[in-house]
Amino acid sequence: MTETAELGDFLKARRAALDPADLGLPTGFNQRRVAGLRREELAQLAGISVDYYTRLEQGRARNVSDSVLESLSRALRLHRDEETYLRNLAAPKRKRVARPRAQRIRPELQQMLNAIQSPAFVFGRYLDVLAWNPLGGALSFDFSARPPGERNIPKMFFLDEHARELHPEWATVAKEVVANLRSESGKYPDDPYLAQLVGELSLGSEEFRKLWAKHTVREKAHAWKVMINPIVGELRLRYETLRLPDDPDLALVIYTAEPASDSERALGLLASWVADPAHA
């Protein structure tokens, strides 16, 4: 896996995802053999030469200027997360850290997690779960029952046979997880751990392999999620993701329920179950 190959694959995937009809271009069967825009059409929309755009897709261009990246983002109709991913891949290699430092959880951060009266956890690079509070550990996957190297959200979703039982909207959430991982991967495309993780997931899950090939990018932010908790049953919760200012590679995720809802009552029961010393 190289950043230039990833850049080319991302450009091709986003180009293929564009509907020519939305841009007023012909879409007849005899005129188009593949989905999306042709290279020359996208190059024209971006205001760059076909030769230069072809070199970008083939990984033969270096030091892409900001103006070209802005033009490509507009032509490809990228949203903010996709544009950030594009810029991460196109950044000069000398500005990257190929082997990012190991991540650590400060004791004060764990103390804050324990004080939060809602399910909460901290994930790090490539969606590794690094810390959680008792309610967060009882919500879905049992993090404490897994070795540190297996506390990875994509691994749990795609390689754990119980994931679909715990998440009735598994197909929707799985797409989000892959898009989140793709967004994370753009920050350190040279990290050997990423290649190992993607390889393991691709070998172990056909669903992951297909979703990864779509090059969908989305930063983990906020959404609703439905889970089947083994103790209290169905929970419909909203999560919010907060990046930590002193280490943007760490993010705090907090789940909350709609006030006065069945999920809020069920979450209260789960909190009581967690607080019972018999279940400690």
C-alpha cells in the first residue's frame, strides 16, 4: 500500500461515483462503457490537462498544488471529510510521520471517563478502543474480555460472529465503520499497522473487502445507533464524537438516549446492573 496508489484509487472511485446526468453530460449506452465520468470530462471540469490528471490517477504526479486539489475537490463534489482525505494522501511525503508514536491514555482521562454517567469510550488511531467506562464496556462488545490488539472496532464488526446480533442495523453501521477507518487511514498512509489491519480484515470478511474498495470516506462524528444489549434489550442511542485537543488522534465517544424514552429507562437499568457489586 502506497499513498500514490491510494490517491489514484480514491480519484477513480470518486470519478466513477459521479452521475453524468447530474452534470448535463450524455449517458447513452453506446457512449459509456463504465459508470461515472471519463478522465477527460473530469479534467475539463477541474481545469487541468487530461495528461496531468491521468498521471495523478496512475500515481505518477508529485507535490500537487493546493489550487489543483481545490479544483479536483469541486469537480468531484467532495464533502469536507473526503477533501481532507484527498489532501492527506496528496501531501508531500516529507511532511508525514510514517511511524506514528504509540498512544497512551492519561490517568486523568480515565478518571474523567469513569465520572461520565453515560456509556463512553476513547478510540485511537484506526479505531482501536483504548479506554472506556463501566457502562461503555457493558453496552455492546465486551472490551475487557479481548486482548488489547483485538479491541478494534472494524475487527469487532467484521470478524466477530456476534456483531450482527448486537447490531440489528449492521449493514448500515458497517458502511460507516469502513468510511471512518478510511478517513483515519489518510492521516498515516505509510503506517505498516494499517496495511496489516486492512489485510486481516480483507482476508476475513468479504463484506469489508467490498466496502473498502468503494473508497468511501467519513470522519466519525455523530449519529443514531440501535443496539441489542444482552442485559436490557434494544437501545436506540445517539453518539457524539469529540477530538481531544492535545492529541487529535484520540477521540471521546459518548452515547445518550432521548429523554423519557424507553431507551433512557433501559440505559438506567443497565447502569444499575453495572453498579451492582455482584456483576463487577
